[in-house]
Amino acid sequence: MSVDDHAIERLKVWFELEYDELKAEWKSNEYSKLSDCPSFKSTTAYRESLNVLIKACYLPDYVDEFKIRPLKKMIDEDLLWENFSTRRD
């Protein structure tokens, strides 16, 4: 594991914390757009930073596999899974 891998892993922790906050804000239905959520800017900054490090660390053939997807897609998918799992319970 190279230094870049360590930096990516450390930054992912902070991204995930901020992402969870963003998702909670979005689920509250207080905001009409995801970008209106208070934690949107910081979550986006972490995502963009991670993707820069990922592009620098991994071979081009593997970058897409490790890149952080757009926030809206991540949240939509997470909420879909959450709704699916609550229906099954």
C-alpha cells in the first residue's frame, strides 16, 4: 500500500461522516435541492479531493472502479435500498 492509499483511506473516513450528514439532511425533506443542504459543499469537496487522489494513485484502467460516484446517485441508491429493506421487514 502506498502513501496515496493511506491518504485516500483517511480522507474516506471524513467523506463518509459528511456524506451521512448530507443524506440525513436530504431525508429530512427540508431542502428542495441537494445543493441546498448545509453539508453539500463540504461533502462535494471531500468527494472531489478523493477523486483527484484516486486518479493520481491508480492506473487508468482501474480509476473508474475506485472513483466516488456523484452524490445524488449515491443518495438515490442508498434510499432505494433503505426503502426496499424496510418493506421486507
